[in-house]
Amino acid sequence: MAFTDLLDILGGVGRFQLTYTALLLLPCGLLACHNFLQNFTAAVVPHHCQHPTNRTEATTNNSGAWLRATIPLDQHGVPEPCQRFTEPQWALLSPNTSVLGVATEDCRDGWVYDRSVFPSTIVMEWDLVCEARTLRDLAQSIYMAGVLLGAAVFGSLADRLGRKIPLVWSYLQLAVSGAATAYIDSFSAYCVFRFLMGMTFSGIILSSLSLVVEWMPTQGRTVAGILLGYSFTLGQLILAGVAYLIRPWRWLQFVVSAPFLIFFLCSWWLPESSRWLLLHGKSQQALRNLRKVAVMNGRKAEGERLTPEVVSSYIQSEFASVRTSNSLLDLFRTPAIRKVTCCLMVVWFSNSVAYYGLAMDLQKFGLSIYLVQALFGIIDIPAMLVATTTMIYVGRRATVASFLILAGLMVIANIFVPEDMQILRTAQAALGKGCLASSFICVYLFTGELYPTEIRQMGMGFASVNARLGGLAAPLVTTLGEVNPVLPPVAFGATSILAGLVVICFLTETRNAPLVETIAAMERRMKEAPSKKEAEEKSEEIALQQLGTSALKETI
């Protein structure tokens, strides 16, 4: 008997599972706001050099005549953002007049920013333009480095301390560091707090998904995993709306961070995973949690009949060989786990590098950033509806592989769309992003089902580390566009297609299969799979031989 059979006895997908999942997925949705927040708080607006402080010829910095006389134009007829004439060129005010070889200089007195769309951003506040423009991307890279470290730290802590403690701490850390970011007055402090916020991303996602998967019976796991994807979609739509209404970056930062204090207070109600408790010998606490589940699901009588011995009997055979401690080497020590880990390293890295390569620079599409953000969120809805259907009726492996390959093809196809067809390019990129978002959510669920409970959190943490490496690599891949604009989309598309082929060729299907509890059970399942396949092939061969013999006898 498996632990999921016990959950079925206590109500299956009942009121507890629905409430529990909703309370966990709502914070995950708001995490999407923080993931894409710098699209708005660090937006780059049109800017040009401030006029020298000793000049009195102009009455206003925005005077058209003064601007034309002091700022050279680029090849598109737009004022240069980083250069100005050393002396005003009043001759340029005459029609059909041009000057050549005029001396220019850097913006020594600062910049003038167009505040019509964004009244304030970190770019304006700390002048992250021209020579300092790379600091904007550095801030996002530091955030992703925090996500990377958080995946390693919280993944390990959740296997040692339980799923709930890292989750509760992550809520508090995000609330405090996010609110503090809205009040700091230096770029270095901003980067420090963004790093701390990034760490909580992994802590919240990994712990939430493990709790949902471990409290959900087999028949509800697929829908729960897809709901995680919809929570991210909701978060992106919320971000587009909130950012449109709240333009100053400090207020926007505070508004998307404050709700996590409420989540921190509510999270104390959440019960710890009984699977984890039983695995670590805390049967009494596991029993109390299971009885609470039974009461909430309307199965109080079934819950009262439970005893520590009865509960343990459902998983005793699986836990017989569990070791008391685990290390990262357990992800590579045995053949079955090693194959799963190596494949998931490729899948998570490739999915992440392509996803963030598309989603983290919305201004490149030339349309309203709010519209593009909303479009990138809305496209996930039909994509995930298809993902839900295929995961339930076809399987996890085919779904993840199909979305990855389709996304890669869409990204590469965008190379052949002319630059002036911005709407088509945006729509095609949004479709590719929708496929990548769906595969991301599917692979979260797929990973949780592939790893045994004994090392599930560690395995998901390690897989998430590879995803964060992909997030860090995405800006570096984008810089290849300075060498050749074709290189970034080819790299993003090729890695996505490669990941899809790895999934379809090397990973096993987990649809409708009970969760494996231990590494030993995982190895037994992998060894039994070829034997079953050989037995089925042999029985088919015998049946065909018997059918041929019967046909021969009838002919004679």
C-alpha cells in the first residue's frame, strides 16, 4: 500500500487539499511580480545630456531650439543619449543646415529624462545609462544569483528541517527585504536587498510545490501542478495592472512586497508534510496532521481509527531502507537517480535560459511595455489549458518535450520575420514564451514525481540551481547579438529543442504512478520496468506464433 492510498481514505482531493493548495499558490503568483519587476522599476526611458550649468541661453532644458543646438542627432534622427556639443551650434536652427566635424563631449552634468511614462525608475535615480548602463543588467543578475543560492540553501534545508520552516522564513525575508528596498538610497544597497529577495524565490517555490505534491493524491497532482502555472500567469497580469496604476518605482516595489507579511502570518496554520514527518520518525505529529485532514475533509471517523502503527503500515516497506541523512552525492550515486539528475540538469538549464532570454527585456519589441507584459501573461492561459489536457490524458514526458521543441522552433522562426513587423514578432515571441512557461510548470511537477520522497526536495533544489544558471546565462547569451543578431535566438531555440529531445529519449513517464518514497524503491522500479517490457514483448510474440499456427491448421 502507498501513502496516496491513505490520502484517498481520508477524502482524496477534499476541502483540505483545495484550501491548502490555494493558500500556497497565491504567494507563488505574486512571486512573478518580483521576477519581472525590473521590466518596470528599471525601465530605460529616452534621455539626453543636461546642458552645462554655466549656460544661460536657454530658459528650459526641454526647449526644442536649445536641444537642437546642443545635442547631436543619431542616424535615426533622435537626440544622442550620451553625447553633446562642446559649444551650442546655433546654425543648426536654420532649415537644411548641417555641421560636420564638430567637437562633442560626454554628459558631464547629468541627463534629462523623459518622465511622461515613468516618473521615476532606478535608471533615472542613479543614472544607470551610457557608461553605467551595464549596472542595470548587473542588478538583475544579482537577483538571479540570489535565486541560485536560495535553490541550493533552501533545497537542502527543506529536506533536513521540513518543508514548512523554510517556507515561513522565506515569506518573512521577502516581506522585509522587499519593503526595505523601497526606502534605500544607494544602488549598492538596492543590489543587496534584491539578492535577498531572489533567495526567497527558490525557498517559496520549492517548498510550496513539495507540500502540494506530498499532500495531494495521485489523481489531483496534475491539476495542482498546472494551477501553479496559472498562479504565475495571474501574477504577470497583476504586475501589468499594478505597474500601470503605480508608476513610481519605490511605491511599486513596496506594494508588491507588503502582502508577503500577511502570507507569513497565515502560513503558521499550514501543517507540515506527513510524508516528511513519517520519513524522519515523527509519527505522532504526522498522525495529528492526518486527523486534522480527515476532519476537514468530512472523514472524522476514518481519522479517529488511525494509529501510528496503521499510518506506518502504508509506507513501512518503502521506508525500511531509508538512511537518516542525505547528501548531494545521493543525486548521482545510483544509476536510476543519476540518469534522472543528468537529464533534468539539461532540461532545467535550457528551459530557463530560453525563457528569461525572451521575458526579461520587453522594451526590445517596440510596443507598450504594459501591453507586452499583459500579452506575455495572457498567452499562458491557452498554452496551459493544452498542457493540462495533455498531461492528464497523454502524459508528462510527451507534454514537456512537445512544448520545449515547439518553443525552440518559434524562437528560431522569429529570425526570419522582418524587423519592421513588430506586432508579428511580438506575437510569435509571446507564443514561444507561452510554450516555455507551460513546459516550466510541467517540468516542476514532473521533477517532483521523478525523485523519491527521501531526496525530493534536494533533487528539486539542485534542478532549480541549474535553472538559475540558465537565468544568469541568458543576459550573456543576449550580448552575443552585438557580434551577430542571429546568434541569441539560435542559441535560445537550439537549447530548447535539445532539452525536448532529452526528455522524450531518456526520462520515464510518471502519469498515474504513485510517488516513490526511497532511492532503493526507485532503483527497483527502474530494474522492473525493462523486465515488464520484455515479458510483454515475449507474450505478444507467443500470441502471434499461436495465431500463425492456428491459421496454418485452418489452411491445411
